[in-house]
Amino acid sequence: MAVLGDLRKRIDRFQNDPILPNMRTLMELQKEITALGEEERSGLASFILSSLPNAPLGPDDEEVTKRENEMDSGKAAPISYAEFKQAVGR
């Protein structure tokens, strides 16, 4: 009987834990996000990153101009997305 009482106490503690419902919601969200298409997940990731303070949002105009000038001058050659993925091992 003591074991049963201990088990009931544990169940009550878990049912009243304020963190567990949030964890369950997070797990449900993760499952739903995984079911999204690549473009939808990419858009969601961009949205989430842009909502964070100090998040890297991409290159600024100065960096873009510098890279364009490097390509125009022949210092750098453009590559396709497939070549880029292969170069980074994806």
C-alpha cells in the first residue's frame, strides 16, 4: 500500500507541474514543424531568427557590394547552389 501511495504522490506532482504542459506543447510544435515543407520551415526559421535580439540577419549592403565587385573583377567566381552544398558537405 505504501508503494501505491508513493505512486499517487508522484502522479499528483507531475499533474501539477507547470513545466510539463509547456513541454508537451513544445513537443507538439516540433512535430508539426517537422511536417511542414522545406520552404515553410525556412520561412519559420527566418521569422524566429529575426525575432531574436542580436540575431545575424545576413550580409549588409556593404558586404554585398564587396562580393559583387569581387565577382565582377574576376577575383571570385560564382558557384551554383548545388556546388555550394557539395562544398559544405551537405
